[in-house]
Amino acid sequence: MGLTLVGALCGSLGAWQLRRADENRALAEHFAAGGNATLLGDLPALLTDSNRFHRVEVRGAYVAAPQFLLDNMLHDGVAGYHVLTPLRVEGSTRRLIVNRGWVGSGSDRRTLPDVSASTEPRTITGRIEHLPQPGIRLGEPAALALTPIAESVAVVEYPTMAALAAELGQPLFDYQLLLDPAEPGGYARDWQAPGVSPERNLVYAGQWLLLGVGALGAAVTLAIKMLRRQP
């Protein structure tokens, strides 16, 4: 009975991974389609889930301080930060968080990278995206703490927009902007669709299904042996 339940559980997990593969494949296709054109118009009207991953053009100026270093971000297997810089958007009272890309943390994490940005007016393009979120958030996120570089940089881990807005002292749009790789003033920017690749989901599904088949096969073999032992 136990092996049968294990087999059923493994089969269920394999089916779940197959559904996740379909979801991640659709997400990757949506991400690829979002780079085909640049949306122009009123920024608040463009920042919607229906336009997620689409490129938009924004006019404004970077805010010198504070900036935020999003911790525990990997690039080519190396740990570092994503540089989140607020943008003062022309014609709006709200700021826009611009993700200027990945920068390495270095061997001494007590020394933070210099991520200063020019505050001259500029026009930039980038993709609409949510801030990254943990798989499971236990309770409310911890308050942000400024890390000394003239009190201009805060190292954060999975912040909410509300937490960033509170630290900034200004209202923020609900989305970040992934700065285009061709834009100046950024760092490493090899933007990919979030989540794991569909191929990895298929590998996981195959592993679970094989385990399920093995458990069911063992259950059948055990049942046959038990029947043969009966008088």
C-alpha cells in the first residue's frame, strides 16, 4: 500500500512539473515577444501586467541617493547585486525603479561597488517587470537599513515597492524597468524570462515519473510474491 501511494505521489509531482514546463514555456515566449517593439505614451497607463516584459521609453533623471543593491543575484554563477536606481519621471510625482543591471560583490562584501549615476535628464528604454520575490515569504519583510557609502546606498534582499518607497521618501510605480543592454550607464544586463527553463521542468518530470513507475513496479512485484505465499 505504501509503495502504491509513493508511486501515485511521484506521478502527481511529474504531472505538476509538466504543467510548470508549459507555464514557463509560455512565459519565455511572452518575454521574447515583449522585445519586438517599444511602447510609447503615458507611463502610468503602460505599466500594467498586460504589458509585462514590453519595452517602454521614459524621460526623466536619475535620483543620486539613495540607491539600492539587490543582494544575492547571480550572473554566470558569480554572486553580486542588481543596481536599483530611482528615476524622477518627467510629468509625474512618482519615481520609477530602474534596474541598471548586475555588478559583482567582490571578495570583501564590506566594500560596496561604486554605483553612482549622473543626474542629467535622459531618455531611456527598458522592459516592464516586477521586483523579484522569494518563493515563500515568512512574515513581513525586515526594515531596510542603509549601508554606509555616504549613506547613499542600501543593500536589500527581496524588498517590496512599499519598503523602497518608504526608504526613498517618495511614491513609486509598482514595476521596475529592466534597462536595455544598449543603454549607457548600466552594468551587466543579460535579461532572461523569470523561472526555470521548460527543459529543466521536463527533466524533473521525467525523474519523478521514473520514480513513480519504479515504486508501482515494486508494489506489483511485492503483491505477486505475497499471493504466491498464500496456501
